[in-house]
Amino acid sequence: MTQSWIQFPPLVEPASLNVSPAFKCQVVGATFQSGTSVSLSAREHDVNANLVFRWRQQYQEGACYLDRCRRQEYAPWLR
């Protein structure tokens, strides 16, 4: 009796989401609008709500990649 081996495809890491600071500002900004929740904004922009919570927290903590939001280049919601 010969042994046969099952060959499985290699494990692949899931692709990371690569989005622009402008998109992050747009999504985070939508969460600061009156009557809009983080989960609703996430669904509208087709991203995970946990990710939006993280971006929002990073914005509030002063994340450097969201500096343009603070300078209002991407953030009409701050005006």
C-alpha cells in the first residue's frame, strides 16, 4: 500500500485595507455628524465598524496620518 499525501494550498495572509487619509477623514467625519452612529457610517462606507472605531480613536489621540483632517484639508465637517 502506497501512501498518498494531500497537498493543501499555502496559507495566505488576508490583504490589509489600504485606504487614503482622505477616505479615513471622510469616514471619521461622518461619525461626528449629528444622528450618525459609527456602525452606520461604517456600513455606508463598506468598512468594518471596529476599524472605524480605531480610526476615530486615532484621530482623537492625534494620529499623524490624520493631520490633514485637523488642518481641514479633508474635513469639511470640522468647519
